[in-house]
Amino acid sequence: MRPLLALWVKEWLALARDVHGLAVLFVMPAAFIVIMSLALTDVFGGGTRRAVDFAVLGGGGGKFAEELSQRIADEAFRATSAPADEAAARDAVRNGRPALVLLVSPEAGALKLLADPALPAIELAAFQQRVLGAALGLKTSAMSRALSTEVVGSPRGARPSSVQQNVPAWLIFGMFFVVMPISALFIVERREGTLARLVSQRVPFSMLLLGKVGPFFAINLAQTALMLAAGCTLVPWLGGEALALPQRWWLLAVVAASTSLAAIGWGLLVAVGARTLEQATVVGGVGNILAAALGGIMVPRFVMPETMQRLAELSPMAWALEGFHAVMLRQGGLADVAAPCGRLLALAAALLAAALWLHRRRRI
């Protein structure tokens, strides 16, 4: 443990000499959060034209539900198969598949709409109007007057907004940019012979890599705290909407920690593979930008066509964003973040293993 602590101290001393590089890790995502949250407020409020999936459950053994579903469906709303029961419907809506489930009482006396909290408000209002129109067309005015709406997973009724998209998105982007200082420090140490001297003292290369994990992990967590604080205070101070944090904030820490380890693993692989600062800048910087563009950071996934949404699953930034949204938008629990966090941790382990394998092939 003492050698590892000594390596962490060495990293902090090296980082203390690069104040400008550290400042970029905090200033850049904060600037993106403020600019994009304010600039895209109206865009996120207006929603998207992509068809929204819905289902109708219950009502007269299914015949009435089927007829009502046919009347509601149009180019903007696409009918899908109904869940097995109300519990299954709530779970499905909480995951956004489908985004809307209309519950019809067995007596056809009332309607209840379960809505995904990530659905834009304008689309929710449009669907409510479609339901009322279809119900009136079936001469069930009493039922249509009893229509109520419940946002599943968001007990406070908060609607998704620009700030709820941009704060976690640009936080993730900033966390992955630790690839730049990690690779820069590593290449300088290799060029100046520091790594060779440490290896000659029988310090395992795996420990050298772990020596870089601790300090940058702490930096990523500091980024998380400050970017969330920016969303809660700085954005509303400048005229935008304040970010609402979930009650189970520790789940945000779980997602942030998983994202950090994946980002650090990426940084270590680039650091070991690159021979010059120029190579590290091109590979690390361009790789981050491509992952951000594909993973819903620069362009939200819900406005992408379905083909691009499927491709977005290849980006680790999309996994991280899914985890943050599960907690911040859908008020999810540990089970809801288990899948994205598991993928991020598996990626971190794979990247670290790849860095060790590449070192054994190339040596210092």
C-alpha cells in the first residue's frame, strides 16, 4: 500500500504543476453546461417529431382497448402491444418502452395515462388531446372527462428540460477528457526516464497504472460535484431552469464512479499506446468527440432516427448518460443503474487489461 500511496503523491505533485490543464477539466464542461442549457431551452421544450410509442391496457376484455388504440394512432403516435398488467405497464413506462400507457378501467368509466418523465411536455399534451378525441368518438364522454395523467418515476411531476440533458451530458464529456492530462503526464515521464527508473526499482507496471487511478478518480468526482452545483445554481442565476437533484443522490455517485473508471481506463490505454503528445491529442481528443457525437452528448438520442439510436449503444458515453438519466429523470433505483454501470466497469477492466497487454508488447 505504501508504494501506491507514494505514486499517488507523485501524481498530485505532477498535476500541481499543470494548473492550466486541470482548469480545462472544470471550466470546459461548466461552460458547455451553461451555454447549451440556455441555448437549447426552447428546443427541448418543443420536443421532437419522431413517432411516440403507446399502448392501451384493459377495458372490456381487450376489444374496447383495441378500438381505442386504433383511433388514437396516427403519424405522431404509434400503437404497440399492451403490457400484461398495470405493474408491468409501470415498469415499461419507467424504462421508456413504450413512453405512454393508457389504462382503461374494466367498467370503461375512467382513463388513466402513465407517462414517461423523459417525454416532452408538448407531446404529452398532444397525446392527451388524441385520447379525449378518440374517447368522444366512441361516445364515452363520461370516461373522457375522467382522464388523469401520472408521470411514472417522477413523483414531483418534474418535466425533462435542457438543463436535465446538458448537465449530465457535458459532465460525462468532461470526465472522459482526463485522457489528455493522463497521457501528457505519462509521455513526459517516459521521455524523461521516470518510468524506466521506477521499473528498474521493481515497481510493477500494473501498480504504476493504478498510481494514476486514485488522483484522477478524485478529480472526476470533484468534476461531478461542481457540474451538478453549476446546474443547480449557475444556470438558474443566468436565467435558465434549475437542475433538480434526486433524493437518492448516492446513486449519482455510483454512476459517476463507474463513468470515471471507464474514462481513466481509456486515458491509460491512450497513454500507453501513444508515443508523442501529438498522437495522444489526436487519438484521445478525436475519440472523445466521436463517442460524444454518437452517444447522445452533442445531439440528444431522442431526436435521432432509430438506426442512429441503435448505433448510440456502442458509445460508453451513452451508457453513462443512461445511468444519470435513470436516476435524475426516472427516479430509478440501484437496479435501474446496474446495467449501464456494469457495462462501464467491464469496459474499464478491459481497457486496463489492454493497456497492460500493449505495454508487454512494446515495453517502455
